[in-house]
Amino acid sequence: MDSARLPADWPYRAQARHLRVTPHDWWVIDTGPRDAPVLLLLHGAGGSGHSFRALIPLLCDRFRVIVPDLPGQGCSRAGGMRRLGLDAMAEDVTRLCLSAGCAPQAVIGHSAGAAIALRMADLVPLKAIAGINAALGTFDGAAGVMFPLMARALAATPFVGSVVSRLWGNPATVNRLLAGTGSPLDSAGQAQYLALVRDAAHVSGTLGMMAQWRLEGLMARLPSLATPVLLIGSDRDTAVPPKVSRDAVAHMPNAVYAEIAGYGHLVHEEAAGLVADVLLPWLDARI
């Protein structure tokens, strides 16, 4: 999405800027005290930094909060479509933070953003990692073969972003997709996701990420991850069931699990206060 076309009321538009750090042109929210510990927030596939709009105010009084749009999504322009997988994104986000002089002390990731956060532990010293409905599972059976293959085929198809954007870029479809995650959102939240889905470049970037996504290497390294990890699950998440986080915690030596009842995959948008109630005491004990 061209940042010049963002709605005037787009969350944290005034606190965001473009940063050119090879190979991408990043759109980054940067708010909170400059001398405070840096907290990096990473959104999931198909979202943007706007998804943390309700959580940021609860964090930025004690942290410098850095929230990039992932490459190819939101307002971050990918420098080519070959660096949209897990390892490449973790490397490029790390390079962004170090180049901008804001090396994070902790990373909070939602969904696929949590996997990127965990991968970053191999690249930069971190005091803590938190995942919100972390996408650390794999598809079962035939879906495990077909979904990645379909994503790769779609990502390689010319103009597919424009086609999908036209087909899905209407309120009814977007609202149905959100409801399918267990998080229907309010009218403002629905409108923000509608703006993203209507942007062909954002759709293409999301498909590219899905096509290149591989978790096997990360999952094999989890038993040796010494960084403290908190995984938060939501009992009504129909996109990434809480069992995924509970199982992942069992494979990490320094990880704990917490569950929030009554909300879906986008719990940080629906009930940011409840998420902060879990996050902040845990972060304060480690940073």
C-alpha cells in the first residue's frame, strides 16, 4: 500500500516513517521514550503494524515501541519477492533494527510474527520473546501439501494480487474472513482490514510469504532456545488453536503458557488490556 493513500485516521500514521534498509523500503511505527528499552512488535501474515493499535498505548509509556510492516505487506515495499520466508524475514527485520539504532531487548509477535521473533533469537541477543496465538503448527494430511503448493502457484501467477483483491476486497468477504478467526472485530477494525485486502501489492506480499513459509528448521531448534519465552493463547482462536502454543511450550526449556478466555485469533485487537495484563508483569521481570 502506498503510504500516501493511507486513510487520515490510520493508526499511528503520524508516528510512522519510511526507512530504506536493504533490500526493502520499510514502513515503521516508532513511538515511546527514546531512552527506554526497545520493544519490537511483529504482526502476522495478511496484517500490518496497525493490528497493534490498541496494545501500543499500553506499552509505550515504559518502552520504545518499534512496529514495522513486514516486507510486501502494509506500507513496506519488498525489494523483490524472494525474501519473504521465515529465515529471510528474521534476517531482514534484524538488519532493519540494527541499522536504525534500535536493537530490541524483547520481541512480541502475533501469529506468524511470533515465529519470526523466535527465529530472531539466533541473530540478536534478546532478553524475552512473547508470542500471541503463535503460528507454530503445520497443516495436517493433504492440506500440508496442497496449501503451500497452492500459495506458491498463486504467488507465481501474474497479477494474482489484483485478482484476489478484486474478488475479496468487499466488506462482506472481509468480515466473514475475520469472523472465521474467532475475532469479528468492530467496524473500525473491519474497515482497516478491508483497506489492506483491497491493496493488490499487500495481497501479493502475503501470498509470497505463505509460499515461502517453512517452519521445520525453527521447530527443530526450539529445544535449545535459552531465551525466556511467553506464549499467549486464546480459547476461541479458530485459526491457530491454543493447543499449538501449549505444545510448543513443552518443547522449550524456558517457556511458559498463558491463556485468555473468550476471544479469538486477534485477541490483541479485541482485548488489548487483557493481553497487557499478562505481558507487562512478565516483561518487567526480565527487562
